[in-house]
Amino acid sequence: MNTVVIRNGKWLGFNTDVNGFLHPLRNLNKKISRCVVLGSGGASRAVLYGLMKRLVPQRVVLCARNRPAAQRLQGELRPVNREVEFIVDTLAAAEKYLPETDLLVNTTPIGMFPRNDEKPLKSLSTVKPDSIIYDLIYNPIQTLLLKEAEQCGRPTIRFNGFEMLIRQAAAAFQLWTGKDLPVDICSAALRRALAA
Ligand SMILES: NC(=O)c1ccc[n+]([C@@H]2O[C@H](COP(=O)([O-])OP(=O)(O)OC[C@H]3O[C@@H](n4cnc5c(N)ncnc54)[C@H](OP(=O)(O)O)[C@@H]3O)[C@@H](O)[C@H]2O)c1
């Protein structure tokens, strides 16, 4: 939950990260069958829910250093769609899934400012051509993971966390005020702030 609204004296909780995460993927004319999600924290939970509920891939692999947390997420989210195979593995094991992964999502803060020179995986050299590499980090705009995806010698589709950040904020703003967020104005202001 990242947004709370009081309606008729009742507290209602929402997670706008789910729609924020899905927004950049909405117009992709591409079947996402196999996904790898790195990290087992709050953002991972929203990403996994969105995948299980809306994209419905054949398989999701949750790779994390925190195995108990990953197993809790597995137990909690499996009932969302039991047709999706849900595997838990270590972060170090993630690379072995890359040759058959359509969507790789980094939900860890590895590579986030000020530790821009870090990355969650050693290498993307085995990544499947035309796979989607999605890093939730928005500062820097292009993480080392995304740079490597650009330079790995295979075509990839890349997303950073900027649009997700704006879209989850727009959804929260709508819940709080009933109004549309001026997305273009907010995006420009955020770009200026991140560049400063
Ligand atoms: N674009 C957006 O709108 C948006 C929205 C939400 C979050 N995010 C970004 O997503 C990232 C995670 O946010 P969160 O709220 O999910 O944080 P969180 O709840 O603290 O979860 C972070 C996850 O990453 C793991 N992790 C952290 N450092 C690690 C390391 N050095 N090696 C391996 N695993 C590590 C943590 O493992 P442990 O449990 O072992 O600590 C945990 O599973 C942040 O960069 C945040 O800015 C972006």
C-alpha cells in the first residue's frame, strides 16, 4: 500500500505502484511468457502482483538475497493466479534464466544514486534478444544495468523507473483529489530536479 484515502470516515488503502509499473508495458505488441524479478521488497510485491494479475505470464522467477522474504511473497501472491508458475531463487542464480526471459525487472536499489557504478547482475551477455529490461530506479535515469542492456550486443527494449514514478503519482493524485495530474508539467519538473 502506498496511498491512503479517507472516504465516509473509513481509511482505504491502495497501491498505485501496480498501475505505475504496468503503464510503460501497456502498448507492447509482445507476449511476455517468462519473467525474472530481482528483489523481494515493497516494489517487488507491486510488480509481482501486476504481473500475476494483469500480464499473466507462464512463469515468474523471483530472485532475491532475502529468501524468507521471497518465500513470503511467493506464498502471498501465488493465489493471485495459480496458473502462473512461481519460482524462488537466489539473486546470483538470476543469470541462468536470462536466455529464456522475456522480461527482467530490477526492483532492488542496486545502481541507485549515489552508487551508480553498481549493478544487480554480473553480466547480461546471455540475455534473450528483444527481451525487456526494466529497472525501477529513476535516479540515475540510465542505470549501469540499462547501459549494459544497451551495449550487450543484442537488441533489447529498455525502461527506467521514471514513467512508473510519474504514473503512480498520477494515480495517487487522482485518488486524493479526483483530478488528473498534469503529467507533462510534472514530468518536466521532475526531469529538471533529477538533472540538478
Ligand atoms: N519508479 C518508481 O516509481 C519506484 C517505485 C517504488 C520503488 N522504486 C525503486 O525500487 C527500489 C526498491 O524499492 P523498495 O521500496 O522495494 O525497497 P525495499 O522494500 O527496501 O526492497 C529492496 C529489495 O532489494 C534488496 N536489496 C537491497 N540492497 C541489496 C543488495 N545490495 N543486494 C541484494 N539485494 C538488495 C532488499 O533485500 P533485503 O530484504 O535483503 O534487504 C529487498 O529485497 C528503489 O530503488 C526504489 O527507488 C521505484
